[in-house]
Amino acid sequence: MSLRQRLLLLVLAAVTLVWMGAATFTYYDAQHELNEVLDAHLEQSATLLIAQSAHELEDDDDDEKHAPLLHKYSRRVAFQVWEEGNELKLHSANAPAVSFAGNEQGFSDSFIDGQHWRVFSKWDRSGELLIHVAELVEMRDELARDITGRLLLPLLLTLPVLAGLLWWIVAVSLRPLVKLTQAVASRQPDNLAPLTVVAPREVMPLIERLNHLFARTSKLIENERRFTADAAHELRTPVAAIKAQVQVAQGATTPLERKRALDNAIHGCNRATHLIGQLLTLARLEHADTQLLQDCSLRSLAASVIADIAPQAVESGIQLALLEGDDIHVRGLPALLQVLLRNLLDNAVRYTPAGTQVQVTIGQQAGKPFLQVSDDGQGLPAAELAKISQRFYRALGTSVSGSGLGLSIVQRIAEIHQAQVKVTSVEGQGLGVVVTF
């Protein structure tokens, strides 16, 4: 069912319910007011009959007299005149022979021969004549239904007109949504430009969210394209180097030359393996689920990563140290925080000369937890410092193998944890990376 049909049916159902409620209220209200009016009519009729009864009975007090019926409703209205309350002296032609009510004055209800009568009884001033004026309740109900029907018939006839107007109003109101649907349906898959459809205020949040989604999708696609292009470019170099070394090994004339070529090929394979691992890590970070954040001890994570990196540091002649301090906890993903710290320590161990020290500091500054990895190596010039966080960038003049993705991974993990990364360096005095949560 379309939104237009649903709105139309719901509105018509609501109008019908209200109409039925109004009809019910109108019927009972009309019946009540009609009873009040007709009761007053009965009372007035009784008063007139009292005034006339003496003259009507003067001619013949012995014979029972009948009043003529002159109106179509006369058969439903009847009266009786009783002398001393026990002798019927005069009555209408449609009145029964039995008394409508007792000798008490006032209104009452009576059931005679299966008919329901509304009765008003009154004595004359002399106290000799008792007048009963009665009206069929059936007639009252019929009048109430007739009045209600005449009031509600125009409303019933206007329901189709109302349905047509509602259909038109709903169609006009939903026209911006139709235009929005057509605009989205007619777009090419690669068209991620913002929507510029003019729409009511209630629809604008949807358009804004769609534009936001388009912007994010465009950014993701651009990142994927750049990632694919950069990865292909970077993988081409180690693959070409491995191929060249294998060709050298095939053409080698001495065992020593062949061994050197094969060692270089293995070194190239290790570099390619490391690069692929970093690429896979970076790709997984693009879709990290931040709903799995948990309490993490930075000191425990740092101790675990330092233990893993220690053999590599010892082999490179680097001293690792975790400085004393408080155990700081943050909300995060433990596995990603380990990757962040491992990349920082791996870069420090790779690019710091032998005999230097790499320190890990954990603490709080201005109420914010931070994690710092620093070394006392040669540092970097200011021109190089601004570029080292770019993907695949490696400092000029370095002879150490790497992928140039370490700090890019660190930056992405920091973004996931809403943290900031700051790199500081003084040439000749070392380099430091601070992650502030």
C-alpha cells in the first residue's frame, strides 16, 4: 500500500469515526430535547382539556364521548377524562378503556396492550376531573430519528466530496516526496553530488541525511580508489625487485652470487609481506566497529607490546623502556590500541640508530590521558615532519625497508578513539609521537 493510499484511508477512517460519534450524540441529544418539548406539550394539552372538559360534559354526563382525530399524529396522542378518578367521561378515539395512570399528578410511563405511553396526569381545580394526556413513545423515537437523519444526511452526502478533496490534498502534499523519489531514481550510480530538491521543512532532514550519506560514500570511494592506486604502485616495486633478483639468481655463475641474489629476493618477499599486512590492517580500520569499545589499561597494553617488540629492539641495539607512572584507563578497542602502539614502537626501532633509547610514557595532562613514544635519535627536519603521516611516505635518505603506512594506521586508530596525534621533533635530539585521548 502506498503512503498516499494509507494517508487517505486513515484520514477517511478518522472522519467516519468522528461522523458516527457526532451522529450518535446528535440522535440522543435530539431525543432528549424532543422529550422535553413534547412533555411540555402534554402538560399544556392537559391544561387546555381541563378548561374545555366542563363544557364537553354538560350535554350528556352519562354517555361516553369520543373526541375526533384531525391530524396524522392524532392516533398516537390520546387523552382521557375521569370523573372522581374512577369513571371515564371523555376520551380520544385511540385511547384505551383502562386508565393511563393512577390518580397521582405528574409524568409517568405506562405500558398498555404492548404500547409504551408517556403520560401526564392533572386534576382540575375542583378536584372532580382527572385528565390523562398520553403520547406514544414510538412516535417520539420516530421523530428523533427523522430529525437526526435530516441533520446528518447532508454530511453523509458530502463524504464522497470530502474523500476527493482529501485525495487531492494528500497528492499535492506528497508531491515533493515524489519529486525526491524521481530525483534519486534518475541519478547515475557514480553521481554522488548533493540533492537540490525544494521540499517542505519536514522532508529537509531526510534530504540532509541523504546528502551526508552521499558525501561519506564519495569520500569512501575516493579513499578506496586512492588506496588501490597507491597499493598497486607500492607493491609494484618489491615485486619488480624480487623478479630482478630471481633473474639474477638464474643467471648467476657462482654459488656466492646466486646466494646473494636469493637472499635479496627473500628480503624483497619480507618487505612485500610487511606491506601487504599493513595494507590489510589499514583496510580493516576503514570499517572498524566503535560499538565494541571497552575499558582498556594503557600500561598493560604497552607492557604487552613492548614484550613483543623487545627481541627486534635487542637485535637492532635499541633499548626499550616503559617509564613509571599511574595506570591510566581509556575506552577503546584493545586490539587496535595494540596495533597503534606496535606501529609507533616498530617505527622507532626501525629508524633509530643503534645505541639509542626508546621510551614509552603514559599519564595524564590537563585531565586527558596520553600515550607518548619518544626516542633520542637524530630526529627529522621540519620539512619532513609535515609529510611523515602521509600514506606510503618515507623520509628521504633512509636505507631501512618499510611501507610508509605506520603513521597513517596510527592516525586512523586515533580517529576511531576520538584521539589526537601530534608528532614533535628537534633535529639532532630525537622524535616523539603523543596520542592524547
